[in-house]
Amino acid sequence: MAKENIAFMVNLRRNTVPDSDMFGRYYPEAESKETLSTKGFAKHVSDHGGTLVSYELMQMVLAGIVKCLKEYMSQGQPVKLDGLGTFRPTVTSVTGGAASIEEALQKGVNNMVAGVNFVFIPENAQGEEITSKKFKDQCSLQFAYLVETIKKVISGKEKSYTLRTPLSAWGIVQSEDEGTGEEGGTSQNGGTSGSGSSQSGSNTGGSQNSGSGTQNGGSANSGSTNSGSNSGSGTNTGGSTGGNTGSIEQGQEGDYRLVIYKYGNGTSTVTDDSEQEINSNDNVHSGSNVNVSVVPVEGKEPIAKVNGNRITLTENDGTYTGSFQMPTKGTVLEILTEPDEWDYADQN
């Protein structure tokens, strides 16, 4: 089975400690995922092994490894798994320790040792290193969310919860909010002259570009380029999504990308007026109606937000439906099919 290159998702979190020298700066942290069970890991290994390694055999092997590791750790014996690293047992002392050897011996070892820990030391052998900097090179890192801890008073009690904003959506919202060039010019965030330059050539996406498109980041995308010169520092791809998932790109005149995020174990579909399904990153004509249909997890009322604002969903026989008009800018649609109390508390 071929190895699937799954991205390692990384969030950004702002330092909110007032007396810190780094207050207000943003730092990366790993996105939290649900832990894979032994059964899930056994299935993954057996899938890679094909017919040579069965799922049942892998479960037995992993159970044996766990049993023997615990046995050796309980004996103070480090164990090295080549290519992975070393598992080493350590002990922690009770608070205060002992004033003398005599006192320690009098207390006894069980009253001196507070606990026994497992310590993992990554492989450091030449050619097999997976220390932090080396292992980073084996990961496909990708930004996921801006993570913020929010405090709210709910039913008279202050509670904390985590607000997560997709960073790709952040790029779209910022490209609209961070200013435009002069009337009739193109706004390109982060890399153009602010004068709002026009493009003299025809746009390969099918329409003459008079400066109405907006491009985030000001960098060239991997799609097709305009045939004329562009006085800004970025290259307009004329509607090609290229590799920049955080930018807004215009296809035919008046068409803008709709970015869709779906959360939860329910189901949802997004369609246009002709009942044609709309997928994430599809171009949708500004002013068109976009229809949302959601079947949530039982007992949950779904939530749909457009650019952070909640839209009304009407329930009929377990299906919730609603619609909104596509704005004349990049649009982010979030659909929560299994919201919790924090999601409800955070709504406008």
C-alpha cells in the first residue's frame, strides 16, 4: 500500500501574558487530534503489510510489545527500538527528599520514590535520526487554525472555551479588509504598489481584467499568467486556484471562490439555484443564491456561518435548510453538524 502524505496541521496562538516580553506575538502549536487506538494502529500496519501481515496478527504482536515493555520498565531496564528510539524508566523523589543517608534508609525506598516514569529518547543513530530538527524534515507541515481562549459568562458562571478560526479563511477575510488601491485598480495585499495598477493585457481566465480582482499575498500563483504586463508585484492567474488556498481569485467577471468548511459527523450539501452541487473553492457568481442543506447528528441543531455571521436554518423532518446571497467578495461558509454548547454561546 502506498504511503499517504498526510499533512501535519499546525495552529497559531497569540501570547496573551501581559508582562511577557513576547506579549502579542504568535507562536505555532500542534493541532490536537483524537488518539489512534491500538486497533486502529494494527489495521494501519496490516494495510501496509498486505497479505503478509494480518490485522489479527498485528493486534497480537502489539499487545505482546506493550506487555514486554511494561515488564522491562518495571525492572528499570531501558529498551531501544531501532529506528524509533529508547524507552527509559526514571524515578521522581518525594518532596524534600531526605536530610541524610540514614534518614533515607529509615524511610525506605517506597517512601522516597514518589513515582516511576517512562521517558522516550528519539533515535539518534547516524542515518536514522528522528531528533526534533531531523524529524521535522519528514513532516509535511501546514497551517490549520488561529486558536484563541475565550472567556464567557454562561448561566452566571465564567467559562473558558477555544475559538478556532481557519487560517486559510483568515487570508480571505484580510484580503478584503486590509485596503484597496485607487478606484478601478487592483488590490494585492502584501506586495504591490498601493496605487492600484491596471493590467493592460487580456486575462487568460476568459475576461478582460480591469483591476476588479483581488489577490492575497501579492505572489505569483502556479496557474496561467496574463498576456500583458502587470505593474504590481504579484501575477494574476485569472481564476486559477494555483496552490494558494488562502487567496481570493476571480474567474469570469463577477465570479468568486466559495471556501467551505464542514465540522462534525453529520452530512451537508451546498447547491446553487439549479441544484448543482457546489464544492469548496468553486467559483460562484456574486449575487447568486447559495443553498445549504444539513442533516445533523441526532439531538443537535446545526449551525451555518457565512464570513463569521450565522445564517438562519429551518428544520423540516430532520433536515435543516437555509440560503444566502453570494457576496461580491471571497466567501467562507462554515457548517457545524455537531455543535457543542460553546458553539451556541459564540453565535451572533
